[in-house]
Amino acid sequence: MITGDAPPTTTKTVHALWERLTRELADVLDAHGICAAVAYEIAVYSELTVVVGLSDPQGKYYDVWVCPPNGNITQARWPTGKASFRLLSAANRPLVQQKYQLPPKEVISSELWLLARDEVLFVPLPFPAGRSSLVPAGALCLIDPPAGYLFDITSIEPLAIHISTFLERAFLRHRTDRQEVEFAIVYDLTSSLTSTLSLDSIFSQITDPVRRILNVETVSIGLVEPASGDIIFVDMLMGPLFRQLPTIRLKPGQGIAGWVASQGEPVIINNVQTDERFYRSVDHSSGFRTNSILCVPLRVEQRVIGVLEAINKQDGNFSDNDLRLLQAITGPLAAALENAWLHADVLAEKRRIETIFANMSEGMLTVNAEGRVTAANDAFLSLAQVEVGQLLGRLASEVIHLNNEGGFAALMARVIDSAEEVPHIACELAQGREEQVPVLVSGAPIHNEANELSEAIYVFSDLRQIREVERMRDDFFHNIVHELRTPLATILMYARLLREGKARDDSAKADRFLGVIERESDRLQRMVRQMLQVAKLNAREIQRSSELVRLNAVFDDMLPPLAEQALQKGLTFSQRIPADLPPVMGNQETLYMIFKNLVDNAVKFTMSGTVSVKCLVQDESIQVEVRDEGIGIPRSAMPNLFKRFYRTQTAVERGIAGTGLGLYMVKEGVEKHGGSLDVQSVEGKGTTFTVRLPAAVE
């Protein structure tokens, strides 16, 4: 039975709590931050256990914050069926629910009633019910409030309205921010598309913005082949599942894309399996599963030149707003594609200019038909240690001194007259008056429309750097080769067993063999990905791509899937991250890698217990603490913990997979950002990694 009776309230005390919440929530514009703050403030102030829940947009689960009187708040995710909020929400008003009045089955299967001893004071959020379409269904619950205590139904209503106002503001701000981001992305994308004539650049620019603003799994572009009318999909956008497959080609009118191209009309299909136009062969051959499609034509004047598809909406169904956003992109995209094709004849001349400036790390020199220097880049001036005024207009054979037979004049003659595609020699270049630097010099002639020599380009590569890179590469692969042998041997063994028919009549054994091959292949792929990341760190790519990075955006993108992974493993995942962290100067991809590796390790090495991420700003630096209650790190392993390929004996004995590159990349990445990394661990009890990064000044 649901009752509305409650003891009298203490207006002055509730008013004080109201003021505390107002001060706490004044600057919080994140709904999850509001829920956490509400749970904490009410629990600590009222000395009750408080539960705050907020539904996801599809109503599949509730994000829940549970805070006991001591303030040790935890975040969890309760399935809708086990949360018990919907039963109480049916009344659309605050109420006190006695536990013993519920069916035993409801109590046993409920996450909420596992916390309560006798009763729950329940308030639906937003309150009053239906006050805002922006805020999803939620709840505020006070566990076992004693009779005559601080709250009753009358006093809790204005507090719920107050909280709902802040939630509505947060979701309104979220929608506004998203619209601003969408507008900015579309604006930047349309601007960038009109400034390029390279097809590869157009394709690479379109993918990530469309995926971000529509929140879809993948994006594809199909172009109409003029001769046949077939639609040919761009290979570079199709993803890893399609790399070993032939290029996807659809006949005119075939599939959803063919229908859109032939009719010139966009379509939204939120369940392709029920649409007779859906072409299933692509999914069958690739293993990819298409669930929903938003497809629009790419039109130039009255001619359709292709289609743009957004595939598999990640947070519900495609909407008319998604269609408008995609159509806003198609006009500039179609124009950019058309311009790229129309200007194909001038790309050769454009490449000549790009060749000079694209690889500025190499010394580059241009010499006209008379043998005089016409241009030299900074890299060459630094390599030869000369001033530009000492070169321009002078004969190259007199100012460029090589120790090969015949000097630079012999190389110029070889470049002009040789049948070699790119003549080159390895020699030494005079650096100043006394020093010699080993270089590889190559040259290429440039002819005019009459096939007469107009210029020649010479590239000077500093072999000291190349030799150092080769040495680093050899060391790197020498150290990892033993890590690759085991999975390769396993794949080869099980492949031979399958080929020899060892599992011919045993489907279970065949599945097991294929499972081993797939698992070891994934392991190899992870190793290769980590090796590429290590190579980027060693090549100092961070320093060449430094920018202002918002850590809040990094955490918003990184933490949800890891929290989901922890919850599926039965762990408690807790995070306390301020809503407006100062920016960090660095590389966003590397910062993402740093914190993902730390949190992923915490989840992987914790069998039971809690994984927490805490962030705070101290002394113009940002401190991120990743704590777990896992297996810990032996003291003997600490000196080697951050070395390449090192793995603790504990991890090896427990069979926890890894390459030993993760923590090495974390430490390298942190140090290249001017930060520090500390670790504290007790074997068998858990580990805490603390990353400190300098905050950037905007």
C-alpha cells in the first residue's frame, strides 16, 4: 500500500539545505554532476542514505548515485527492471512506500529495496511530473527516514522542484551546447571542403565530423560511375571489416543507396531489416551488421553524383534534425567532389609546389635551367649552415660542395640526362668551413609544356637522423619479436589442424579452434597498434601537433565505455571530475591514450571491488588519480615497471594478457607533456596512479 502520510517538517532546517544546494549547484551545468551533488549534500546534511537516479534517453537503464551519511558516494548503473523506480513513479507525486507492503518478488529483485530496511521517501524527477520534455525520468529517494524527521511529503516537494529546475537548466545547456557544436562542425566542415581539391582529403575530412554530430557507427560515400551508372563506395571509409573484400559496387537502383541515387530523394530507415530495398549481401560478406541508415543524395545542380550514408545511430533513432544536418553538408560535399574532378588536370602543377613545401624536414633546393639556385628551404640552410643570400642567384656548382666525384655539377648533369627515375647519390655535404655531414642527395627535373627543362628539385636527406631512426626501429622490433612468436605459432598450429581436418566432423572443436585463432589475431592486432603508438612517441609527434586540449571532453569520450566494462565485470566504478577543468597544451590522441591505459589496466587487474577516477586542480596543475582494489604490483617490479615490454610476474602467472607496452607509453606520453607520473601499490590490495599535468593559460 502506498501512503502519503508524513511527520511535520522543520521549515528553517529545510531552508538551510535549500541554500546549501543552491550554492553547490549554481555553477554546475552537467546533469550527472547535479545528481552527484544532490545525493551528497542531502545525505550528509540529513544523515540518511540518499539515492538519485536518472534514466538514459531510451529508458534501458538508470545511472544511479548512492550516498550514505558519511558522504562516500558511488555511481552505478541499474537496469530499469531492477531499479524499482517505475513502480513508484506511477503515482506522479512524492510518497512514502513501506517495504513490507510490496510483493516479495519486487523486493528481492530490486536494487533500491536492497538498501532500505523499512521504507523509502520517493520523489519523481522532474517534479512536477512532465514539467519538461528535456529531462528524462529520474528519482530522488531517502532511505528509512525516521518519524518526525527533517522531511515529509510537503517539505520535499519544493526541494524536488528546486532540483528539477537545475536539471532542466543542465539539459537545456546540453542541448544548446550540442547545437552550437553541430553548427560549428558543419560550418568548419563546409569551409574546409571548399578549400581543397584532393579527393582523399575530402573523404578524410567528412568522416569524423559526421560521426560526431550524428553519433553513428560509421559513414560511407558512394559515387556514381559516369560510364555505367553503378554506385562505387569509397574504400578508405569502409572500415577494417571491408579491407580484404572487393570494392562494393551496386547496380543502378540496387539497395537503399541505389534507390536514393535513382530517385534523388533522402530516406530515413531505422530498421533496415524490414525494408525490402535493403541489400543484405554486403553485410553477409563482411560480417558487419547494419541496423539503421540515413541516406541522402549528393547533387550538383540537377545531377546526382553519389550518396552519403550515416549508418547505425548509437543513441536511438534517426530524426528529421539528423536529416537536416546531413543535408547541410551534402551541398558543399558534392561541390567539393565536383571541383576535385574538374581540376584533376591542374593537380600536376599543384603537386610541384607542394613537393617543395610538403616535406620541410628535408633540405630542399631548386635550380633553374641555367644552373642557378632559385630557392632553398630553412632545412637546407640549417643543414649546410649558410645564409639564403649566399645561395640565391648563384651557380649551384660553386656554392654547393659535395665530396663525390665531379661535385654537385656531376649530379645536376646526371639528373638532367639520366634515364633513372630519381637519380641519387650518398655523399658528404660541406657544413660551414670544416664540418662534413653525410647526406643522401636526390634530384628530379621539371619540364614545361614544350618538354623543355625549366627547373630541377634537389632533396638533401640528413643520414644521421635516418640511421638513428633505423637503429631505434631495429631495437624496437628485436625486443618485441619474442612477443609475436607465441600468437603466430598458435594461429599457425590451429590453422594446420583445421586444414588437416582435425575438426571436420566436430563443430564444437572447429568453433574452439577458430576462437583461438580469432583471439590470438586480436592479440597481434593490439600489439601492432601499440607498436605504432610507441613509434609515434619516439618520433616526437606530440611536439609537432601541440594544441589546447579540454580534458573534460577526453574524459566524456573515454570513461563511459570503461565504466560500462567495469559494471559488467561486477565492479563499482566511481568518478569525481570537476565540470570545467582548465585546458592542457598537448596532443589529444596521446592524452586519451594515457588515461585510457590507466583506467583500462585498473579494470583489467581488479577482480572485485572499486575502480575510481578522481581529478582536481592544484597549484596551476591538473592532478588525475586512478585507484583500484586489484592485485597490486610487487615491490620488486617497481624499478622496471615503466620499461618497454616489461610485465610483472603476478600478471603473467594469472594469465592476464598484455604486451608490456601500456605503462611505457603512459610514462612517455606524460613526460612529453611536461607532467609527472607517480605510483603507489600494495600487492593484493590495489594500486593508485597519479598523473600531474601543467594547466595551459588560455
